Amino acid sequence: MFSKFAYTIFTGSIQKYHVKDDVYQSFTNPYPKDDIAHLLYRKNWIDTVQWHYEDIIRDPAIVPTDALVLKRKIDASNQDRTDLVEFIDGYFFEKYKDVKVKDGATINTESPAWAIDRLSILSLKIYHMQEEVDRTDASAEHIEKCTQKLNVLLEQLKDLSSAIDQLLADIEAGDKYMKVYKQMKMYNDDEMNPVLRGQK
């Protein structure tokens, strides 16, 4: 199943990141560029680094100039994340381009890649909630609360994985069809963001 394949890649990316646990560490993709695994690994690495950017920027003692630099990095990361989602959707669009769509076929509320984006974020939530459960310096109450949350996340993993695999099966069977929409983010565009336009 594709969801299991993707989740395995995501957890591998997260574990690799946490060997150094440094947002400034170098990135190496272990998968060949023409492999969907390459896109999935890169996608999760972006998510993982951004997860830790979001931790750092919430430090009450952060120097304002450092926070601004970090905000710019988060903005760039969000754009990279969106681009990767679109590349992944492009992979599925190409894969299923010759499928005969049945009469009455419907389109899903989200594309396969945006569902996989949710799976990537969920894998990060599970990893970090497991860290909380495993803490030896936390109270029993904290451990219990985090254990309950982890159980919910694992249930979400089961449900989301099933939904992703069902969506892909429906597209492959022609019961659903997909479109690739560019996100058309306006705030990064020099012409569409009135603040940036005013700087020209």
C-alpha cells in the first residue's frame, strides 16, 4: 500500500534528522531523483526542519532580529512544501493519466498529495509525542496525557492511511479523478502582494 511505503520513508527522514537534531545540518537525499521516494523524503525533511523552526521561533527570549530571519526561513519552507506537494501530485497525475474515468466519477475534496502532506505531518506528531511518552524527567500525569494523545494519533494514522490507499484505488479504477491545481500563493508574488509591489 502506498501509505505504508510513504510512512516508512517519512519515519526514516525524521530519524535521520534527529541524529544531529540541527535545523542547519546539510541535507542528502538517499533516493534517486527519478524515484517518487526522492520527492517523499525531501517533502518530509522540509516538514521536519520547519517543525523545529516553529519550536525555535516560540522562544520568549529570542532576539527580534533572529526571529525575523527565522520567519523568512519559515516562509521559504512553506513555499518549498507547497512546490513539493504539487510535484507529488504531478507524479500521480502522470501515473493515472490513461485511466478511463467512469461516468459518474467524482473528484475528491483534496488531491492525493495533499492527503500525503497530512500523513507527513502526522508522522512528525507521532514521533514527537512518542518522545514525550518516553521522557524520564516528566511527571506521571504528563506521561499519561501524552500516552492518550499518542493513541489518538496512531488511530488517525490508521484512518488516514486507509483513506489515502482507498483514494488511490478509486482513481486507478476510474471511480474518482484528480486535477492538479497550482496553489497560486499571492503573498510571495512581487506583483500580487501590495506591500512587495510598493517596494519596487
